[in-house]
Amino acid sequence: MSTAEHVQQEVERYLAEAEVEWEPGARDGEYVVTLPGERKLKTVCSLLIGEKAIVTTAFVIRHADENEAEFFRFLLRRNLRRPGVGYAVDEHGDVYVVTRAALRAVDGEYLDTLFGTILEAADGAFNELLVIGFRSSMQKEWNWRISRGESTRNLEAFRHLLDADSASADAK
């Protein structure tokens, strides 16, 4: 049995035991894993087992609408605190978390750490990234919902910012 086949068995065993939702990806050796989140509803990861390495890529957030320099500075600073895990952007500026490790490093403990780290990187920073890169859009959405009596449930985590901005705009 090759190392890649052994790692595939290890990944499938881990995912089954952890009851993590997954499906085969489009490429040989690829698993598409869905991790539940708190801030994001879910984080979808591509876990690709190659001949020598395992590479994981997870979508975090689309490109920022505003404050792009601050948005990317925030991500780069977080990169300093995460050995083996980094933020990357695609040609559109959309943000991903990327990891790479040698196949010989992969076991259940590694996978547990990997998915926890990816989830923290994608889900843990999500609200801060929204505030930095999408604050104006969120404010417009909040104001529109309030004016129409619509639910603001999906923006409740930002009420302290958005209500304050609405009140100061009303006072002007």
C-alpha cells in the first residue's frame, strides 16, 4: 500500500469517527469537507492528497469592498501567529486558508489539529474581516432592514456598531 493510500484510509477513518460531513472531490485523492461554524455557517475545505503532500484549501471570505489595505494587513498579521497555515488570495482577491504537510505527518492527531486550526482561521476571524472590509454594506443593509421592519437576526453580532452608526446618522 502506498503512503497516499494509507493517508486516504486515515482521513476517511478520522472523518467517520469525528462525524464530519464530507464527499469525494473532483480530483483523485480529494475530499471536500464541511466544517460547522459559529460566525460563518460553515467552512468548506478541499483536502487533496498527493504523492508526497497533503494540501488543504478553505474559502474564508470574498474580496473586501473597502479598506483593502487594512483588510490584508489584518490577514498578514494573523499569518505570523499560525505556523503551517496561511491566508492566501486568488486572482479575484477572495481569501482562503491554505496548508501543506508531508504525508508522513498525517495521522488522527494531525487531522484534528488541522481542522481545528482551519476552522479557527476561517471562522474565528470572520466577523472582524466583515467589519473591516464590508462595514458600509452592512450599515446599508441594517438601515434598510430597520426602515422596513425586517429581521436583523443575521446582523445581530454587529448591533453595537450598526445601531450606533444609525443613531449618529439620525442625529445629523
